[in-house]
Amino acid sequence: MIWISTFRRRCCPVPKAPTYDDEEGRGLMLVEAVADRWGIRERRGPGKTVWARITEAR
């Protein structure tokens, strides 16, 4: 299980298809590519935590 936390105030992150020039926005795309399951957990204070379960090498 992997847990990644951020302090950004944006609401729930959503996977997107970043363009070649984008400097951010690839995190959830990578998580979705390797994880069996993933989700978002709210934190106390600002930010959120994304969790991912990876059971086998792909």
C-alpha cells in the first residue's frame, strides 16, 4: 500500500491527460497505470491523501 499526501487546497484530484508541455498532472495517471485500486482520503487541515494498492508487478 502506498500513501501520498499533499497540502494543496484543491478538492478531489481527477486523472487527466496532460499535454507534452504540462509541468504537472501526471501523478494520478501513473498511479492508475500501476495500481489495482486507488482512492482519496481527506486530511485534517488543508490537503488530501491519495492511496494506492499494488499487488503485482505489471
